[in-house]
Amino acid sequence: MKRKIISCFISCFLFSTAITAQTDKKNTYNVGYDPITQGLYLGFDHAIHNYSIGLDLGSSLGLVMPLNVSLCLDNAYFFGKQNKYNMKTWHVNARLAYSKLLVENKPNILYIVPSIGKTFSLNEKLGLNIELGYGFQVLDDWGKSMTGGNSITYYYGGVSNPNIRIELKF
């Protein structure tokens, strides 16, 4: 398990540095909190015109939900009027969030989270992003079942939760 977590951190670091090396001023880094799907997280976004794609790595730290490690693929489309820093502040977002709970059965959980948000720019490089959405749990894999076989439960819209995400972008 430790080897998988370390490999994940190294892969995220290499992926982010490869994207950072290719462009100037198009990447933003973020730190935030999402109580349902990610917990506390760190990540980066790469902007391409009015679109951004990003990767976040987080953990609940056992605060609201059981201890977990999460990885999230994040993409957003920005629209509306530009602010004084020439940035569009409204966006729609669709995230794919994977969580590995670090409890006895170590279940894998996958969410699809559509949301809408607004970024409040504090200056040219710093902003506060708030998103509201709905998290749909599409996979819940609890590993081995009581009978000894594999137990995988798929939910297609069966389990869902309102979602809020608050992040600081820099």
C-alpha cells in the first residue's frame, strides 16, 4: 500500500512538472476542501483558452468521513464577462473523483461530480473558487465479500450527495 501511495505522489509530481515546463502562466495551483469526495486536497490546473484541466490529490484525514486517499481529474469551462484581470469567472465543472478508503475492507469509490462555480479574484494571480454541485457515486468496490468472492457494487445514480468545494487558487 505504501508503495502505491508513493508511486501516486511521484506520478502526480512528474505530470505537473511536465505540464509546467511546457507553458508559462497557464498553470494555476490550488489548495482546497471538499467534504464529500476529496477532503483536503492539493492540485494544479492547466488552462487552454476558456477551458482548464487539472489533477488533485487529497485525503479526508479522518475528519468528516473515514480516512481516505483521493485522486481527482478536474475539468472546467469558463464563461461570462471578463473581470478586471481579463479572466472569466463563472464556470461549469465535471470532476471524476476516485477515493480509496483506508479502513478494514479498503473499498474503492468513484464519483462523477457536475458542478457550477465562481472564482473571486483577489488579485491577478490569487483567487477564491466556490463550486456547488451534486456527486453521483458510480462505483463502490468493497473488495472481498463475506462469502470469500469478490463483491463489487455499481451504482448508477443510486447514491448521490450535494457537494460544495472551496479552494484557493494561486
